[in-house]
Amino acid sequence: MTGLAIPGVVVGTAHATPQATATTTYSGDPDKAAPTTSTTPVSSSTSGIADKGKTGKKTTHTVREGDTLWDIAAQQLGSGEEWQRLYGANTDKVADPDLIFPGQSLTVDSTAPKATPPQKAKPTTPAHPSASKKDRARACAGTLDDWIEQAREELRKNGDLVPSAAAMKARVMTESGGNPKAINLTDSNAAAGTPSKGLIQVIDPTFQTYRLKHLVNDPFDPVANLVAGVRYANDVYGSFEKIAYQAGGY
């Protein structure tokens, strides 16, 4: 995929200005006669170079790897600044001048009108998937014991190995102190761009892999977070109970 490069300096070939040729002749006695000088203009072979591509003739150019509209305009129309004219001749096949592809056949027409690219929409921040009223209420109400029991029930219904409530509470207090909105911004996970989140401190990739899909897709949701953390520990360590009471992370 290639794009519209930032304009650079297009280096051309310098041509000397044609100079007249002076011819000196003498008449009469060479020792007394005064010289007579005549000037013969020399025809230039460089005329028309500056008008390269301005003949109005249409040609085609097959896009190669690394091509940009600026580069093609510089080669075919004499100036990279003519890229908008090149774009104007190909709006039927080039939706975005930043995106041209190897193998595309572009029309090169020095008389085509210059076209202005459409304004790109500003990116928006995706919203979290909508949660049910029950999910939203659970995230801001209830107690740690309530969340643990709900998580154990979800694990049981899904056929997962269900740890004791005491084991889950011990791990939660070590990881987050019981705060469902906890986030660790100082460890190696945070340095890698995936900070640990929620009651039982799971990173986003782990949460997405081990969460139950019918629960709210939010690592800060206490029940969804507990379920994902337990299922991860069951899978990696054999059972959640093995890491429930250990010091440090898991």
C-alpha cells in the first residue's frame, strides 16, 4: 500500500542559457584594418523542456511499489505539486489520494482539473458495549462477598472448576484490596501497554480470552473480572486454589 508522500525537493537538470557566437573578420590590409565583429545567435535545443507534460495528451501510468501521487506527478507532469491534477483525473478509481496500490492504471492528463481530497472524518473513541441494567447496577453496588458468590455461580453454570469463596477473597485482597476499579500503572504489564485491571487484576488480552461472553465486556465489572481471573488460573496453574494465597502476582 502506498500513499501521498510529504512533498520533497524535486531535483531537475540545469540547462545553460544559449550564448551567441561572435565572429571577427578583417578587410583590407590586416596590419591597418579595424576588426569587424558579427554575432550569430545559437539555437537552443532545450526549448520545451519546462513544458514537459503540458501538451494535453493523455497517457497512463501503472502504479509500482513505493509510488505516490506526488512522485508520479513529478515524473509525468513536471512537478509534484501537480498531484491534485493527477488525482482529479482518477477520482473514479482513487477514493483516497493517500491510498494507491501497485498495479493500478492511472490516467495522466495535464489538462485535468485539480481535485481536492474529501475531508476525512475525525476518529472517534469506541464506546464500551452496552450493558444490561443488572450489569450496570452490579458494577456500582453490592459487596465483595456478593460479587464472589455471583462469580462462583457463573463458573459453576459454565462447568468450570469453582474455588472456595475464601480463596477468591484472599486473592482479591492481595491484588486490589477489594476495589473493582483498581488499575496498576507501574508494573511491567503497564510498561507494555496492558495494565492489570479490576478486582483480581487481569490484563485486557487475558480478560478477552477467558471472560464468559454473556457477561458484560468490561474488565472493571467485578463479576466478569473475577470469572476471567479464575478461569485463567485454572487453565495455567491447574486450579485457582494453587495461587490463591501466594504472595505477589500470579
